[in-house]
Amino acid sequence: MKCLEILTMKSTSIGRVSLDVRLGCLDPNLSENSEPQKIIEAAKYALRNVAILELKFPFWRYFPTPLWTRYVENMDYFIKICTKHIDAAMERLKLKTVIDENDLSLVERILANEPNQKTAYILALDLILVGIDTISMAVCSILYQLATRPEQQEKLYQELKRIIPNPNTPLNTKLLDQMEYLKAFVKEVFRYQFTTCRIIGNGRTLQQDAVIQGYRIPKGVQVVFPTLITGSMEEFVNQPEEFIPERWMKKSDGYKIHPFASLPYGYGARMCLGRRFADLEIQVLLAKLIRSYKLEYHHEPLEYKVTFMYAPDGELRFKVIKRDE
């Protein structure tokens, strides 16, 4: 299994939610020039190279570098295809004589409730562009951590076995709400510095001059809240070098964790638009998978690579074992 395969699955699900269309990314016989394959490649290229463009010297600001040129071409294609599907959703919405919000798709709700059509398009584009790669990388890392941490995986399995004795039971919010250890494990993966999937930080461009901790920062400067650092500081987290999912549980046995130490989705008005969808998708995938299968990893440890996030670089060569019950 490769992270690209998970990205393909994610492209299909996020496309169904954010664009109200099946993009066809799961077709095993996609040609290189097919629209679904181009969407996958465009999103992957854009998000895998944004860190290079942002964090290294910005030569592209002075002349169009090859990386910048290809980045823009991929983004233009991605926006073109997404806009086509958003336009189609807008036309469907106009044809509906009676609008019941419960019957609307997510993109239709955005278009119906946002008076500024440009803003509605931006929200829908943000949801699919950022959602494709971030959740894919997160799932890759979570599965790798589960496969290399058999004790924690067994704890998760026992919790799932207690909550859903029959593995074929359809999941609902009532069952998901009881999965405390599952949610704690995911949060610890997002926090843990040393090997796991991490957002480097949450950036905000100042809209006016500000003074922060005695530093005068002018309007237009991007300020980054370094989640990568704060989640590993003993000032905010005790035993930060240890992987302890229990620290996030209500009965945490005295583990200290500052609520703002790890903010993978950001915070406030500009918090990640797709946070609830991302959490739900990750929880459902883990619950269904670990309830029925055991993951093992018997190869050299994977290195983690910095792209838009930290994520394992290489094939996820899991041994997948069907559970007896």
C-alpha cells in the first residue's frame, strides 16, 4: 500500500462531499490523461511542493521558476475542473423549487447560504484541495503507527470489540462517541513530534499592525503558530517524547496537556473548514478496519518526509490479518 492509494480513495470521498459528484478516482484502469487521474496528480503536486515554495528562498517571486510554473499549471487545472462541478451544483440548486437544507449536499448548502458567489466557490475549493492530501497523509501515518505499536493497537481493538460486538454493525454517532481511545490515539499521532504526521504550524497574515509578546509586527506579515514545537514542549506537555494516547482521555491519570499545545486544525474563525468531516472519516475508517483486521509491519522503519505535512515516505507494507471475531 502506498500513500498515493489512500490519496486516491480520499479524492473520491472528498469529491462526493465537497463537489457533490463521483470523480471516478477509484477506477483501476485510469489513463494518464483521464480527468480523475489529472485531478489526483494536480492536488498531489500542489500540496507536496507548497512547502518548498513557501519555506525556501522565493526565487519564483522574481522570475518564473520551473517548480512555480508547473505548480501554477496544476492549480489552474484543478480549479478549472472543480469550478465546472461547482457550476453544475449551482444549476441543480436553481432548479429546486423547495429547498430543505437537510436534502442539500454540502456544496449546495455553501452555495445556498453564502450570498457572495465568489466566497462560496472559494470555500468549496478549499475543502477539496486541502482535504485530499492532508487526510491521506494523516491516515498513512495513523495506520503506520498502529502497525508498529501492537500494544496500543490491541487496546483499540478491545475498545472496538466492546462497543461493536458484531463487526458488521453499521456505525452511527452514538457508537463513535463511545470510542474514546480511538480518538485519543489519533490526537496523539497529530501531537507526537518524533515520527508522526504533523502540521508544521498554523499561519495567519496580519490584517493590521500588531504587537505580540513585545514584538511590533507590521500588517501583511505572516505569523505562524508553530504546532510542531508547542506540542513537544514540557511547559505544555509532560513526557512529550513519549507516545501516550491516554493523556487525551478524561481519566488521564495526571498527564498534563495544554488545550492549545496541539492544534492540527487551527483555531477560531479560520479553523479548518473540513475538520468535522476529516475526524469522522478517520474514525469510521479506523473503526471498521481495526475491528476486523490486525495490522503488522515487519520491515525497516520508514523515514518521515516534509511536504505539506510530515508523513511516512515509502510503501506501507503491512501484513493484514483477518480477526477471528
